[in-house]
Amino acid sequence: MIELSQKDEILLGYFRENKSQRAISRELKISRDTVSKYIKEFESKSEHLDKLQKDEKRNEEEILLLIEEMSSTPKYDTSSRTRIKLTDQVIEDIQKLLKINERNWMGYTR
């Protein structure tokens, strides 16, 4: 069985299964902005592909490149991110926040 990337799941859910962006976002536990970004990017490239296919012979190389882009996994530029070391203090802070979150969740579900 072929394992789908997150991008594939988003596009199949939206275009084939007619799911809303909100439903996809909830199902995959990702931001709606990410879902929207992938869909808009795909639609934009699809429109460009339609235009190129009108003169398919002349645009063959560009068409193949565009199809490859549309089906590839996303690439992220992490070069500008600041690196954070996982110190004992950071671990302690995370544990405190998790406890607070758990208490808030317990109060919400009752």
C-alpha cells in the first residue's frame, strides 16, 4: 500500500472527497492556514498547467517541471530559525505547561 504525504491527503480530501478545509485541518491536526496554502498552491499551478497545455509541444519541458513541483513534498527553509537548546529549565517549563493544560482540559470536559 502506498503511504500518502500530508500534502497528498489534503489535496485528495479537498478535491476528491469534497471535504472542507476546516474538516481536513481537524482530521489531520494541522493548521487551516497550511491546508489553505497547499490548496491555493495546487490550484495556481493547475491553472498555469492548463495554459501551458494549449501549446503542449512548445511547453513540454515546462509542463513536466510543473507537474513534478505539484506532486513533490513541500520544502521548508529553516535557515532563519533560531536554534534553542533543550535545557533542564526548558524541560521543566514544558512539564509545568503540560500540567496546566491537563488541568484546563479536565475542567473543560466535565
